[in-house]
Amino acid sequence: MKLSEFKEIIKNLNDLNFQLPNGELVPSHYHLTEVGLITKNFIDCGGTVREEKRVNFQLWYSDDVDHRLKPQRMLDIIEMSEQKLGIPDIEIEVEYQSNTIGKYGLGFEENTFLLTNKMTDCLAQDKCEVPAEKPKFDLSELSVGSGACTPGGGCC
């Protein structure tokens, strides 16, 4: 989800709810502790230099169970961050504490923001010799030709 989409959605909400991929909700007393512009410069395994940029939201909660971040306050924080950091309208990545800091994509459904799983991938599959997926066969569908072993045939 791009930043402009997120901002447009929260203008029409009374509450901000985030749901983890396993269905659990982020506790409603979370804080938005960071809004950032993350730039990743890297080289893939095929030798191509790449750059990725993301808007980063960090969600965190503590024992402050009375805290509730309202949509207008989040919008104010985002707009201040856009101005001070020069954040463009790019994809959002959400950080949230699980076993370690988890990084999630962002979707929206039924008045809830969905933290979506992100996956790694080889960006240079044509250059780093990733083997093509082998075809899968159902052994029960293979025909038995002449000279082939058969159950009880004594050849194995």
C-alpha cells in the first residue's frame, strides 16, 4: 500500500486497527514510534546494483494501556514526517515486534489494516543458476513398460 492510499483510508476511520498475519490484533494501545524513509542500496547475486525505498512505520506497545492513537494524530505525524524527511508517495513497510523485529507489507480489509507477510526472493534467477522447478509426477499414473519392475516381479 502506498502512503497516499493509507492517508486517504485513515481520513474515514474512527479507530486504527492492525491485524497480524496469524489473525491476532496488534494491541489497541500501540504507539507509532517511528515514521521513516528507508533506503536500501544493495547488489544482487547476479551483480546488479539496486535501490529500494520504503516508508517505514514502527508500531510498539507497552504497559500504557490507556493510550489510543487516533487517525487524525497519525495523519499529523505522517504529514510532519513527509515535510521534514521529504518522504515521497511510496510503499509502506510496517515494523512490529514478534520473536524479532518483523517487517510486514500493508493491506486493508473491513476497517482493519492487515500486516502481510513479506518473502525473500532471488532477484537474478537468470544469472545465478537457480534450477527450474522439476516436474512432479504421480507415480500411480506412470505406465509400466516391458522390462520394467513390477510389484512381486523379483527384479528389485
